[in-house]
Amino acid sequence: MSYSLLIWLAKWEVILIVGGLAVTIALRFLTGGINLNHLLYGRRDGVPYFSPERVQLLLATLWIAFQYLLNAVHTVTGQMPTLPNGSLELLGLSNALYLGGKGWAAFQSVTTPKKEKT
């Protein structure tokens, strides 16, 4: 058996596995099996609020994943695709902003005196 046939089989196995996973996740999204309610919301004192930190983290992650996928499509066979320049820095900064927002919210909830119910 030649190596070209093995490479062709491996390529189609990966396509089928990743495609099947994508179809399964898409069907779960559409049928409600994966709950997306309040995906972009955080909780502060038990009350949900819109979280811009989650939005920017989601967008940065999706952008880098899309760029990596494009690089994987255009990579020469047998080589690992590379991440675009600055993408790790962007992802690190995005996570730092998200964690900073979470830390700030936690700090405010600790330092803000709670009103007593009368």
C-alpha cells in the first residue's frame, strides 16, 4: 500500500470525524440540546447582566480559530498550520480583559455594602 493512499484515507477520516462533530453540534444547537440562553450574560448577586467581556472573548476566540482554519486549508501537506502573528498575544489580552472584568465585579461585590431588607 502506498503512502499516498494512506494520506488520502487519513485526510478523509479527519474530514468525516470533524464534519460529523460539526453536524452533531449544529443539530444540538437547533434542537435545544445545547442551551445558549444567557451565553453572553454574567451573574452579579444572583442577577444576570450583559457582559461585554464575554462578547470580546468570544469574538477574539472565533477570529483566531477562523484564521487558524484558513491557514490549515492553505498549508502544504505534511506541515502543521501556523497561527497568525500576534494571535497568541490577542488571545492572552482578551482573556486578561475577561478575567479583569470578573475580578472587578468580584471586588465591587465585596466592597459595596449590601442594603438590608426592612
